[in-house]
Amino acid sequence: MDMPSPRELWKLAAHCWISTSLLLLGCGKTNFNSSEQNGNGSNRAGTDANANKGSLPYGTPPSNDIKQAGWSTDIVKSLVDGLVKNASLPGPGSQAVTGGADASASSEQSDGLLWLPCRENAADGGTFPSDFYANKGSKVRVAGEFCPTVRIAGDITVLFVIDHSGSMEGAPNEGPNDQTINGSCGRLRAAETLVKTYSQLGEANVQAGVVGFSTLARVQVPIGGLDSMQNSLTADIFCGSDSKFAFTNYQAAFTVAESQIAAIAGPKVVYFISDGSPTVGGLDPRQAGLNAANALRAIPDVTLYALFVGYSAGKAGNPQSYLEQLTGNPNLVRVTSSAVDLAQAASTLGTIPIGIDKKDTQALLENAQGSQAVQIESLVARKDAANRYIWTTAPFELKGNLNGADLNKLTVSTVTSKGDKLKTVADITFHEK
């Protein structure tokens, strides 16, 4: 017997449906040449609003997994919308970070959503071919990821600035926010996670140190080789409180940190971990802390990250805005409700950040009728992964001929803060009915 063509195989794959657990359960009864659909319709690229169009629209291949490219099923659409709106995927640890995106784009505003996840460690996202079957005038969206990588060679300095105020272990009416249990704590686990990341940078010469603070600040581990830092990953250095009545002095913490790295050349990355807003330091502790952070960031090649533990959504006094002022970049802040989330939150920060700006990102659609710019509707940094950016286009119309198959090529390109050029290409063959 004759083997089916690749397109026929994709049509067969498009019949399959998935449960809400993302498990592929089987193939339902579907006939794309009539209005008969399977039980949940998740093989269609369109929404329920398109049900009256019969078998159209639909796209192949279908994407049943957020890690796979293709025309999104209902579940993947929901996950993509979550990435755009909340900058993170749901699941374990997703509540450990806050600060969502301001995007309001929804895949429900189009006849289909083509999802293009990034290829890890690839500057060029490659070309993804697909087919889309729809009536004339149908509009689609394309959404995807850029995941630029940091190429670090030479010297890099890492400094941990660790809060040892009373509330960490438990003070009157406060905490405990990061209690020492079985010889460890969230601050220590976060540092272990980051040190491991730096130890895997084969071409980099990494040195590190620790500044501890509460009412006052001091150098706990002078800046030295990474091997020495690994030996200092102990509860004595990273856990505990100076006393039950130790206050929180950001000004002192950042001033001592500045003294440690001001004369060091090369990239310098500071990880600041605290559980409370400043309570002492100058006449206005918050402003004094901000001034000291600004002075620290004024040193050439300094990146300041902030990890906060002990804030739950809905409580008064959300520290997010203040921490964003300290770091100068909302993408460099993570706020956790529990100490058990600190290590996971630290892993999403990464090493040296790479920025991508919406204004530097363009999309171009090319087809038989010519070329036109497509609006990039949103571009947001993920809060659950380091140096990963989600972009979405505005809905755009595919061009074709009745009962014909026409190529619509969409190229999305950008340039990073490091000057690297990235691009991804979607070759959409439009079958107009």
C-alpha cells in the first residue's frame, strides 16, 4: 500500500487530542471536511468562537507541549497566555516569584496561535515550517521565546550580601523568615545554587566573597577564589541572626559591598538577600539604603540582584517596587513567600543578565503580495528562568489564493544588550478555503 504523505501524516496527528494533564490519550472522531469535531476540539488552532466555521480553521503540526513548536492546543494556549501575562509558568515554585508583565495580549483574539519556543543556547531560532487551513481573512498570532546566552571569559567577581537581622530566626512579632533547620537555611541553599552555576563556567576565572549585615555590616568572607568560597558555604556564614533584636541596615550593607568591589576590574555581580525593609541607617533608612545602592551600581560593570524572603501576595508593604529601585531593573528582583523557595528563585536570576528591548525587536511578513511589518505587541522577561524573553505579535492576516497553498514567511529579529543578533523564522503555508 502507498505510504501517506508528510502532510497527510500531520493531518492525522492534528486529529489527536489531549487531556488537561497534557497526556496524549488517543484519537477522537474528527472529520475536517464537515462540522463533526472530537470531544474537546483541542486539535483546532481556533477558539470556540470559530465553531460555526465547521472544520476551519486548524493548523498542523499541533503543539501539545509548551516545549514543542506548533499550532497551540487549548492547554498550550493557556500556558502561553500565562507566560505573557505573568512572566512565568504555573507549577512548583511559580509562586516563589512575583512581578508580572504588563502585557494584555491573548491568543483568544485570533484564529490560531503558533508557538515557537527557543532552542537552548542558540542565537538563531531556526526556521519552523507549518500549515494553516482557514478561510480568507483569517488572522493568526505568533508567539515565541528568545533565550540568549552569556559567554563569560576572563575575570568575574561575585559578592553575596546576606541579611542576619533578628526576623530571620524569629524576633518579637516578626518571623522566623529563614530559620536554620538541620544545619541549613534558604540563604545558604540559594548561595549553593549560584556558586554551582558559576563553577560550571569553564572559561571564566570566578572569585567571590560575602558581606553580612543587620544593624551594622561586616566582611564575612573576603573576596577570593571560588574554591575558597565553596568551603565557606556553611550555616555559620549564611544562616542565623546576629540577635533577636538586630535591625536591618541597607545603607551599611551596600556601603561595605561597595568598598569590597570598587577597585576590581571586570564584571561584578552582587546578590542581595533580605527579609525586610531597612529600619536603621541615616535619618531616612529607605532613602539612605537607595542612595547606597545607587552608589554601588555606579561602579562600572556592576549588576545588583535582589532576593527577598517572607512576603506573601496580598499583604501590605509589598517590597517589589522598592527593590526594583535598588537594582534599577525589575527583571533583577525576586520576591519569595517562603525560605524553601529561595534556591529556586536564585536559579532564575542566573549570572550576568542579557537585556532585550521591545523597541529593538521587529517582525516582517513576506508573501506573494509583498512584505509588511507586523507589530510586536509584547515582549517580557520570564521570571522563572534566566535570560529568557517571551514575544508575541499582534494578530495579522495570512495571504493566499482560494483553494491554493501560499507561503507566508514571518521573521522575528532582535538585538541584545550585548550586541548579539537573534532571529527566528516561521514558514506558514496558508491553505485558503
